[in-house]
Amino acid sequence: MQQIIDRRLAGKNKSIGNRERFLRRHKEQIREAVKRAIDGRGIRDVERGEDIHIPKKDLTEPVFGHGQGGVREVVHPGNQEYVRGDKIERPKGGSGGGSGKGQASDQGESEDDFVFALSKEEFMQVFFDDLALPNLVRTQLAEMPEWKSHRAGYSNDGTPNNLHVVRSMRGALGRRIALGNAPRRELHEMEARLAEMQAALQPGDAVAEAAIKELAEEVRLLRARIERIPFLDPIDLRFRNRVKVPVPTSKAVMFCLMDVSGSMDEARKELSKRFFILLYLFLTRHYEKIELVFIRHHTQAQEVDEENFFHARETGGTVVSSALVLMEEIIKSRYNPSEWNIYGAQASDGDNWHHDSGRCRVWLSEKILPLVRYFAYVQVAEEEQNLWDEYMHLTAAHKNFAMRKAVEASQIYPVFRDLFKKEGAKAA
Amino acid sequence: MKTKPLALEHPLPLAVRPAEHLPATSDWSFELIETYHRTIRATAERFGLDTYPNQLEIITAEQMMDAYSSSGMPVNYRHWSYGKEFISTEKNYKRGHMGLAYEIVINSNPCISYLMEENTLAMQALVIAHAAYGHNSFFKGNYLFRMWTDAASIIDYLVYAKNYVAACEDKHGLETVEAFLDSCHALSNHGVDRYRRPSRKSLAQELSERIDREEHAQRQVNDLWRTLPRALHKEGAAPEAKRFPDEPQENLLYFIEKNAPLLEPWQREIVRIVRKVAQYFYPQRQTQVMNEGWATFWHHKLLNTMYDDGFLTDGVMIEWLTSHTNVVYQPPVGHRGYSGFNPYALGFAMYTDIQRICEAPTEEDRAWFPDIAGKPWLPVLDHAMRNFKDESFIGQYLSPKLMRDFRLFAISDDEKQADYEVSAIHDDAGYKRVREALSRQYDLGSREPNIQVWNVNLRGDRSLTLRHFQHNDRPLHDSGQEVMKHVARLWGFGVHLESSNAKGDVTKRFSVPAPS
């Protein structure tokens, strides 16, 4: 009749469906929070979870209840000093002691936010949603890099194809010696004694004959015991051990070029940041080590750290070619194209000093594009100016150049379409 | 089989005293749980505890959180609010703000008790005694549970509900179903029959009747709404003369399920599901003190008896007693941890006190409880468990001694007075009043606003009017306006709520126009 059932292995994560429904319901707040988080984070630590705050009032499920007022009588335990008829001052603006519902603590009126942690996967999901990434690319970005198995020592078990014969035989030999040596020595002694006794045997000496017979029998048994030591025992077997290590092996450098002239406002910079993040995420799947180089420019270009890249304010005109020149210098001095996979990402509002755009095109096509694996340009403004026109000439001639206009996050992805297609093999 | 349930007059004697203690390792194993369970069951039988068959399930902390967040049930339909519950439970647990309950027990047949794998052996013994014998016998014995819930079919019904809601989501879209469930949940406290006994149906019946029900319901609704205004000139007078429904109805969800004009069949079925689940939990909300007190009393009694009989070691005793002491702690008012009465503490104290009154009554007890003073305690306790709910249990059995022990006092809060007034304390003049006040405090009728279906405007704009009957002039909370939006969504036309005081005057109105 009575039963004990072990349910520990059954039905974990039953609440997943409910959690998803909860997240879906609060999509807007979560998207906002993710957006804020992306803007506040460095490119390198995008892939983390995030705490999401949701105002409590958005989560309440209303029911009919009593409000303040009317007549109530509430019983409390732990009377210290009161007698009947005592007056107690009414607490200011709140329900008096205990609220009469028996248990008020967990439904208290506190206005704290409801805070919960979005997991890394969920966070990236929202981020990708925002960028309108196609599914195939999502899985490509979300999945771990491929694995390659590496040899790592030996182990006691494994599959026959990993059997290491020499090691196994060496083990067997050691075992045979260890097990067989002592009895063998004893055997030699006994054989010697037997030979001695046989030599000294007088014919007709029945006692000595019996002793010899007994010793011979012992020798026989001992020999049999030694022979029973197996040549190869399962405990001798040694197998090659293999561990899995992630595949990405080579190194890459990613150049982020951004226009920080007066016309680039915060919104445009944030858009540019998403563009850089996407390229960075792509690269992390393919390369073990990635260096980031940030080049910002107005009329002059300079290399800066990430913080200054995104947040420092500059004003003034725009000479785009200055950044390209600096990029080429940095490549020459620090990143030998034969060792490094070089990627370039440029973001600008398309505003450029008009004599300069032609130089940009020439510089790109002659100096930079031959050195880099891929160069992507995003214009974060609508109107097409001379820089756009000049760059348009490049697209036909260079397969490793891509450009796109993006005024919202979902338009960024197409600029990388070729990149993902090429590297993603079966991409849609 | 046993012939039950005739309460024993006295506990039966121990058959054989054990040669040695039960093993007292800290880690449990299935064999050990089995051994302890056997002993606990034998002990419970000596006290004549009548239970459903037991099914003990070992689960992980994570599964415990799952169960927690779907109102303790092993299956339930999906809804975001359970997700919210899960997230906050998980967060608190991970930060160490709360331990999980040691046990969850389900009023089903067989009665399922969850044992968490993290518990030590002593704690598992405590949980088995508490849940599998305490709560279980309460579920089987108490009249509210016998009358309102059907332990045999609840799990099947929830499985059905889960599948039905999932099918609706597929067909009508997640958001539509979710919004509709939100609205039903807002009224779930008003979706129970308080005075009429629900019929018991097996799942198979429930399913086979569903189709008929859908057709029948729709026909009835059509009948109701077919009455076109025959004579327009009478319109002004007619609604005054005759209300629909004839009598006010307290079960709002039932009324909506049967009469809302625009609901589709699947929506009516969902209203019904929410209503059924609310009905299932209705007895639990009315017997917190009795139920928890009963389970606590019995784990205390059973484990102590086992100790006296030589089954338990001192170590095991000390371990479960530590946890028992925490559970029955009642912080006094003004204490940092005070948040009203602890049902475990009050209930445990009351059952223990009843036993005391039976076994060693004082003069005072004889005067207050002539019926039970000096009687055998087992039948008295059994009677008290079976035939009461919190409200009447306290009204009947709270003794002056207990009021003194707890130092109870009543505070009267009258809006019209500047200050609170201490209306009664634990003295001769106050016992009765304190007891009555505490009993009322556990009356669901006064805890939750009394709201009924008052009228439907059949001839005109089809609006639904609800009426709130104020209790002691207590007004409705402002969230009522939000709830009315949900009512409007269910009803499909304009809805009004009139809040009326003792004299029958309407003091406040909430109105929501027809949803577009």
C-alpha cells in the first residue's frame, strides 16, 4: 500500500513554460533593460546575464479587498501593558498593526521593484531580437565553438581502438614480474634441493625416496602456479586518453572606426555600438584571441580606449580619411597581416569634407582592403552624401567590403550578411 | 480491510518494545525512510489516525520550487503568474532569504507528500509524521474537505485543465488566453459556492459532459438574451419591477459562465476550470489554523511516543525538536518578526490545550467546557478535527488559559474615533469578547468583501451590476476599479459595482464601460 517514489530525475524545470510567459508579458521592460545594459557595457562583456527591474505595480493581480475605514476589531498576541479601555494612537497614514488579515508581511505595500536575473541566454536572445538576426545566425553565434579532441595521457578504460599496446604490455610485464618473482625464486631453490637430494639418493632408501617424491610434487604445484599467472590481464590495459578542446586557434584584430564629430549624437553612437558588438560576437566564435583597436576621428584620428571611444564628446568637422590612414599605420606597425586576421568596422553619419571622400575610396581599395579579411561600413543616417557614393564604387570590385545604411538596430544585420553566409557555410 | 472510522477511546498499547533504536544516521536512504515510515505508521495506527494511502515522493529543491510556484500542485495549467512566483521563490532561496518548506502535501487519494532530498533523516521522519499522517488524516476527516473537494479526481482534473488550456493557447493564441485567465483569476475568490455542495464527477464524466454542456449553456444564454424589447413604451418601468437574477448570487464566476452573453464555449470552459480549482482550495483557506495545528500536534505526539517507546535516539529527538520549536514560535505584537498569528503556533497550542482539558481539567475548564472536561481525549480531538473550520473551532475551543498564555488582546479600530481602543484583554471581563473577535478574524466572510450579482439590465445596455454589502462599514479597496475592468472583459458589456452600507444605501460606485 505504501510507496516511496524517487522523483528527483523526473520533471525538472516544470516552471520553464511559466517563466517564458512571464518574460513575454514583460517584454517591453526587459527590452528596455537590455538596451540600457548594452549601452553601459563594454563590447567584450556583452555576453552576460542582467538583473531586470520591474515596478511592482505592473505585476499585481488585482482582487477585491477591503480598504481603510469602517469598524474593525483585531486580536493580537503578546499584550504587555494594556488594560481594557486604553487608547492607542492611530499610526499615521497606514494600516494599523498587522492589517487584520493574519499575514500581511508578504503582501506588504512596499514599492520596491521586482528584481530578477535574466540568464545569459535570455539576454542574448533579446539582444538578437533587437537586431533582427536570422535564426541560423543566432544558433551560429549562440553555440559553442566546435571541439577537437586532443590526446591527454592514458586512462584505464576506453574503447578498443584507443588501446595503447606498448603501454599495456609494459604493464603486463611488470605485473608478471611482481607476481611471479618470489615463487620463481622459491622454485629455483626447490629444484636445486631436489637435484641435490636425487644426487645423494641411496638405492633402497625408502624415506629419502618419499621425500623426493613429496618435493617433486611441490615443485610441480609451484610451477603450475607460476604458469597460471596470466600473460595479459584486464588491469594491464591502457588506453589513450582524449580530451576535447575548443577549435578556434588563430588570432584576430578588429578595428572599430567611428566618426565622433558634432553631428554624431548619442543615439547614433549607440547604434554604432551595436554594429561593433555584432562583429565582435561573430569574431569570438571564430578566433581564440581577439584584439580590439578603437579609432575615433573628427578632422584628426586618434587611437583611444573603449570608454573614450563611446563616451567622450568631440566637435568639429570631419575628415574620414584620417582614420583610414591611422588604421593602416597601426596595421603596419603592430599587426602583420600574415599572422593576424584583420577586420574593419566603420560607422559614420556619412558627413565628410567633400574633397576627402575620394581619398577615402582610394585609400581603402589600395591600402586597406588588400590587408583585411572583411571591412564593413555602416552609415547611421539616411541621407546619401559623397562618402556614400564613393564607397558604392567599391562594393562591386571588392568582395570583402560591405556597406549598409541603418537608422535602427534591426537594420544593422544585413551589412554582415555576406560575412555570416561565407563563414557559416550552409547559411540561408 | 480495517473497519473505520470509529475513533479510539484510548491509544492502543505498544506491541513489542524494540531491542534497539532505529538507525540515526544523518543521511537518509530509501531503506531508512521505509523503516521510519513503518514505525510511524504503526504508531499512528495505535492512535487510530485514519488516512488515505500514502505516497512519499523524494524531490530536489528545484522541484520543490516548481511545486511551490504552481500553488503546491504537481501539475497545473501554464500562466505567467506562476512564473512570477517561481522567479521570486528561486531568488529568495538562492540568496538564502528563506528556506523552503520542508514538505508539501497534496490533498489527493493516494495522498502525495513531497520529501526534499536535502533533508536529514530526522527531518524526513518529521515530515512523514507531519504530512503523511497529520495533514493526510485531516484531509480525509474534516467535513469541509469531505464536502467540497474530491481527493480522488483532483490530479486528473488538473491534467485535463492543463491540456485544455494548452489546446486553447494553440487555437486562440497565447495572449488571448492569458488575458482571459487574468480576468478569471481576479474573480477566483468569488468563484466558489459557499453553501451548495458541488457534485462529484470523475474526469471521464467531466469530459463527456463538456460537449453537452457547451451546447446547453449556449442555448440558455440565447434564451436569456432573445427577449427583444417587446413593448418599448414599458421599458422605463420593467427593469425596476423584476430583477435578473431574482436573488442575488454570490458565485460571480458561475454566474458569468452561465449567463455572459458573448463568451465563446472555450471561454466558458476556462471560467469553469478556474472556478473548480478555486473551489478545491476553498477549504484550505478556511482551515489554516486547524490543519497546520493538527499536523503539528500529531508529529509532536507521534515522534514523542516513538521516543518513549525506545525507537528514537536523543540525537534525532533534538534535531526535530529544534525545527519544531521554530515552527511553533509566535512572536508578540511589536516584535520585528510579527506578522499576525502563526497558524502552526495557535493550532498546536489549541489541540494540546484540548488534550489538557480532557486529562487534567481545572475548575475554570470545567465551567467553560463541561462537555469535554475529563473525557477521553482521543475522541474529543477527533470530533474537534472533523466538524469545525477555523472560525468555529476557535469560537468553540479557545480556552481562557490559552488566552492568558498568548496574552491576547483585542483592539477596536473605528474610523470615527481618533484613536484605537483596547476593547478587551485576557481577563474575566474580556475572555468572551477576545474569543469572538479572534473567531471573526478567521471568518472568510468578513475577511473578504461580500460581493454579489445584483442585476442585469436585460432590456437596455445589457450591463451587469454587482453589489458589495459592507461589513461594519468597511469600504472596498481602490483596486476594485482594476478588478471591474476584468469583470467587464468577462461580461462583454458595461459593468457597475455598488457598495452599500448596512442601511442599504449605496455609498460608492465603480463603473467600467463596455470593452470595445
